[in-house]
Amino acid sequence: MTITVESLARASARDVRALIREGKWTAHTSGLALGHAQANMIILPQDWAYDFLLYAARNPKACPILDVTDVGSPEPKVIAPGADVRTDLPRYRIWRDGELMGEPADIISEWRDDLVAFMIGCSFSFESALIDAGAPVRHIEEGVNVPMYLTNVQCLPAGRFSGNMVMSMRPIPHGQVVTAVTCTARFPSVHGAPMHIGDPAEIGIRDINRPDFGDAVTINPGETPVFWACGVTPQAAVMQSRPPFAITHAPGHMFIADKRDSDYAVF
Amino acid sequence: MTITVESLARASARDVRALIREGKWTAHTSGLALGHAQANMIILPQDWAYDFLLYAARNPKACPILDVTDVGSPEPKVIAPGADVRTDLPRYRIWRDGELMGEPADIISEWRDDLVAFMIGCSFSFESALIDAGAPVRHIEEGVNVPMYLTNVQCLPAGRFSGNMVMSMRPIPHGQVVTAVTCTARFPSVHGAPMHIGDPAEIGIRDINRPDFGDAVTINPGETPVFWACGVTPQAAVMQSRPPFAITHAPGHMFIADKRDSDYAVF
């Protein structure tokens, strides 16, 4: 039987993680295990952990922390007890001195006793709310990864970390832009309300059809691009700050948590 | 001229901090510089900073981080550029090995180059919203410090830190309890929605008239005690976890930030 997004939309987080662990799902995770929160990830050596946690605390819109593993432990106990961040994401990125070295399907051979994994909120968590409110989520409609852009918005630096903010974009019909703001503002720990509405040039984006991460999507006449802070922001910080070693998820290839999207709604 | 809460209610945060720095205001800060956010504080040696920041990340209801100073710097640049955490709070607490050693009015002589100050959200920030919604704030009405209780609710441990949650209490008329929930939920980074509504025994409080910190307030017939997570929680962690050295604010004697309460509203 072919495994499709549709067949996994109603699956449990645990079942989807098991498929991913077995190598049976290697694509992006948008639309899988609907209702379960998904998480961005960055893994760093203990020596860099304080600087990153401070970077996250100073930039909570881009880097809302959902869970942090104990040093050397691959288990995200808060959001998915029993899971293993070394195997349960479909695609990883290995970074050395800020350079992308590879995109393996697991990181068993890269794991070390001094590593700490930071799990960061993902805007996929509010997409159900957008859909429920009647707003389109174009990348789901088109079956592609969400478009993400490296903007000119600078994050507050922290220790050795600095970098610009990455934002995801969804085209919203003019009449639904306010709804898109209010229904995502309810979820502050998964990026919350948008960072920017309208002209991409205002945040340093030259060509909206050429995202820096993910896939381009159609913007129809009468639609406004709306930008939300994105958990790929730590990868921009890795590129700029060049820690000797880091592992992240591959953009769009998220960790699927047991926690539900609704756990992160303030209302 | 006598300085009163009333005379400082409409003062700027900067002006109130200046009075405090000059030793002209040494009491608790409830009701001062209305509209400005107030902050709890804990200062720790760099060696303990990661464990505490992780404790805060794992317990965001009790320890929402508003600002963290750079190592050795007393300036909270995010919430009050130019301020000095060594002089700008009316009363401090000095802790050694988890024991309270004194309550000085400044900490100039205690400052060290390895110290980090964590500024933590305070429920005073949503009290204007309660008042605007027509709900009483009894400790303001009675001119005393808010009552705070050490509960039996355990925080998630992090590194060497563990402890139970401290909660503040406000008596709310039965008909306004729902309003008290919704209007404080808008402020997730200053403790947000209540942790508990009703029977104090349920969270381990034996005598509601004997708070562990602050002052008792009148609970009228027809009112329900409503409990919010409190930024004195780090002091309970200090008592249990016994770091060699720590400085905190004295309960109720807060840092008054330039940031406004409204900066922390998600709507």
C-alpha cells in the first residue's frame, strides 16, 4: 500500500514517528498527524547550549522553546516521552563550522554524549486554525513544502549567536487577512501572530517566487503575502555564527510531537 | 512632599526607578507607574545560568523570561535600556547556599563580574486588565502586597534546579471568575491564565490567611480565590536547590520596566 499524506493525516503522532523511524516516510511532514504539534529542531554541543537558549529567550517569536533534552539524552520528554530525536525526523542537516555537510535520514552515527536538542515551535500548529477559519493554506492545497525566506529582520544576538529571522509565507485573500492575524495570535508559542503583512521587499525579499527554503506557492490576484516567524531561524544563526558542530531538521521535515496544537493555544 | 502610591501611579517607569535608586521609595511596587510592566528578578553566577534558563524554559507559566543580562552587565537592555539592576529595585534578597542572608536596599557591594540577571514576568502586568474588566484587585484596594503561597505543584526540574510553584492569589466574585480567566489569558508572558480556581487545599495551601510571601487580603462572601503562577517561584527553587550564591528581588518589590503591559498582550 502506498503511503500518502492523506493516509497519514489522521494517524497518531506515535504511528507517524514509527514509520519515519523505519525509513518508510522521508518527505516533508506538512499535513501529517493533523492536530499534533510539529517541532523544529537544533542540536548543539553543551558548550554552545547556553548561548542558544539565550538566543531563543531573546527571540521568542522565531525560537519558541517547546522542549530541551537533557545533555546526552535523545528523548524529548516534555513533548513526546519515549521518542528519539536521532531517528524520528524524516531528514536532518549536519553542519560543521556553519557549512552544510549533508542531509542524512538519521543521525545515529553523529550522536555524542555532549549534545543537547532544542525543540522549537512550528507554524504548522496553527494551520488547522487557519483552515477552520476558512483561510487557505496554499502549500497544503498544492501538496508542497511551505515557502520560507531569509529576511533582513535582525534577531537580538546572544553570546556567540546572531543572525536574521527566517519567515514562512502564506498567501491570504485580502478579506481574510485580519482573521489570519487573530486566529494565529492565539498560538504565541508556535510563532503566533504574523511578523509582516504585504510587500516582501519591506523585509528584504527580492523574489517571492524564489524562497530560500521550501517550495514556491501560487499567489493569486487579490491575495496578500503574510509572513510568520519561522523555526528555521536557528539555521540562519548557525550559518552566520559557525558553531563547530550542529544538527538540525531539514526545513519542513519536522519532529511530530505527542502534544496537540490545542495545547499551545492561549484561548 | 510625601511620596505615595497615588502620586506615583501616573509616573513614568524611569522616574520611579530614579526615586528608588535615590532611596526615596523602599516599599513594594504594586500600583506604581501604572501601565508599565514590572519584573521579578533572580541573579545567579554564570556557572548556574544554563540550569536556571532551562528551568525557566521548562516552566514558562511560572518563569516567563522577559530579559537576561549579559554576563557581568547589570543593564536589562531589552526591557529598560540604561537601567541598573543593582540599584533600581527597592529591596533585594541575598541568598547563600539556599539560606536568606539579608534584605538590602541595593546590591552594589555584592555585584560580581560573573553574575547574570534574569528578569521574569509579573502578574502585576495584567492587573490593569482585571480592573478594566470590572474585577476587583483586593491587595491594591487594601494597599498591601499581593498574597503569595508555596503550593504543592511541582515544577519540572532542570539540571540542579527543582522546586514547587509559588502562586499569587486574588479573590474574585463568582460572577467574574470567567472574565478573570479570559482577560489574563491574553498575557501569556506575564503568567497568563490562572493555574487554579477555588479550594486552596487542592494545591496544598493550609491557611489562605497566612500567605508564605506578601500580605493576607480579605476574601468576601461570594468570592473565589483565584491563583496565578508567580515569579517568586525561582526563590522556592533557590531554597530547595541551594546554589552557592543568588540575589533576588524581595517579593513584591519589583523592577519597573520601560516596556508596557500592553507589549505582552497577544491580542
